[in-house]
Amino acid sequence: MTQDATPTNVAQQATRMTNDLRGALILLGTFGSNDHPKALLKLRGGKIATVSRGDVVKGETIVAIEEGRVALARNGTAHWLAMPAPRS
């Protein structure tokens, strides 16, 4: 069986970088010990940041890191950022 080449426009769309995160952070993972947990965040533009409790990212303070989620706070309001669900 022969394999046809991938059309150029399909290859370009599949491999292009996107900045369309709507300003959101994406949690890529959590790691480290219970005493010193860390998290990997993907920022708008594709930059990856390793963060710990007390770090400030995009004006929000990392207040807690648990397995698979991070709590961020700004102006007295906190919210959880969870890892995206795997696609099936």
C-alpha cells in the first residue's frame, strides 16, 4: 500500500503554533514533594513556567498546589486551575 503525501495546507494547520488561549493559563502538570510542590503552566504564547506557592503569574498568586490542580488568587478571590481531561 502506498502512502499519499500530506497536503501542504493540512501539514501547516496541524503544526502551527497558536496564541489563542484567550489569556488563560493551562496546567500541564504538578510534581515535587508535599512540602515543596511545583507546577508547570503553559502561558499565552507558548511559554512554559515552573511555579511554586507564593509565585505570581499574570497578576495571580499561586496559593496552593495539589495533585492535578493549582489554586490561584487575585484581590481576595481564589479559583482552581485543573489539568485538562485527556482526550479519548
